[in-house]
Amino acid sequence: MSRRLEKVNKHLQRICAEVLLTEASLLTEVLVTVVRVNATPNLRSADVWLSVLPLEHGPATLKSLQK
């Protein structure tokens, strides 16, 4: 992976975390963390890995984020 792509991934990770913090309507007892971002080399798309705690809120949290 190129250094440029690593920097883009880190930047996207920070932006995704900021959006979750400021714009997502999550339950107060749920902690969502952006674990990793992997953008394609052409920067057309990216995979974002999230961690949701407690685990029992995971499916409902991910469903609300997909809206």
C-alpha cells in the first residue's frame, strides 16, 4: 500500500468518526468506534470497519447507520 493511500485511509477514518459523533443519532449507551478504513487505489470507494459495544446493540446500530 502506498504512503498516500495510507494517509487517505487515516483521514477518512477521522472524518467517519467525526460524522458518527456529530450527525448520527445513536443510543447513549452504545459506543461505536471506527476501527479501520480501506480505500481502493482509485479512491472510488472505501470499506469502513466499525466496532459496536455492547454487542447486543450491534445489529440495530448498524441498521440505523445504513439509513
